[in-house]
Amino acid sequence: MTEPLIFIAVGLGLGLLLTFLRRRLGEFHGQSPSDYVDSFPVFDLRLHLRDKMICEGVIFGPLGRVTSSFTAVFDVSWEGNVATVAETFRYNDGSRQEREWTVTLGKNGNFISTAPDVVGEGLGIQSGPTLQLRYRIRLPEELGSHVLKTVDWMYLTPDGTIVNRSQFRKFGIKVAELVATLRPAEER
């Protein structure tokens, strides 16, 4: 009777190990900035995030279905190593949201980002054609004021369009994902 229990325990352990390895090595969270260090084109925040920009995207809920879509205008201004990013979102349900980020460049591709609904500071790094930002965001009161751990990845395409993918987690469980594009407004 103990032999079948051993096989079941080994099978469960192996299944959990494979799930963990797949998540860490083969999924969104398995990426590392070092994966992109030698890739091209190089993402230069001051060059590629500036002036007026248009953002269009969708938000997926925890079951992988689109729950919302949006368009946004970003107004980005730089003063030395500090950028102010004023965002104005318009969602498919007619609601609007405004946010203002402050991005402070550091050394070796590192940067810090803050916004009123970000808890503490967001820590970012630019590597090759990518930018990764990790932060905790507090949802609006009408959405329960939950604090979600967020990972943003931005990927620069050869024509200068930026593709943004973000995942939002609560207790380690993905509760939402955002996919959007960002490009200079004058190209529209």
C-alpha cells in the first residue's frame, strides 16, 4: 500500500517542479533584462519616450478574456535626467483616467518611476530594445483599492513603435494583463 503512495507523491512533486520551472523559464516572468542586452535596436528613453504619444491597448481579465480597451495620449517632457509623463486614458465604457509619472534616470540603464497610485517607487532597467519596470499599484476605490504587484515590459520595434505588456498579480496569482502600443502622435 505504501508503494502506490510513494509513486503518487513523486508524481505530484515532479508535476509541481515542472510547473515551477515552466513558469520561471518559459513564461512572462521568466524573462530577464540580460536576455536582451545584445539585441537591436537600443531603447533610449529620452529618444523614444518624448513629446506627445498615442497609446492603444486592451486589458485582459484573470480568465484571459478582454475586459476593457482604451486609447490614451501621453505628453512626455524631459528636464535633464527627469521625465514627466502625463497620461490621459479614455476607456471603451466612456470612463477617463489621468496619471502623471515621474521617471528619473540612473546609471547603467536603471531608473526609478513614481506616480500617485504607485506604492513606493517603481524600479526599472533598460536593456537592448527592452525596458522592464516593477512596481506596486493601488487600484481606484471603485475597484476595491487593492494593491497589485506589476511587471511592465516594453519592447522597441525597428520602426520606433513600442509594444507594452504588463501583468498584474495579487498573492502571486495573475489577475489582469495589459497589451498596448505606443507611438509618436504625429504618425497618426
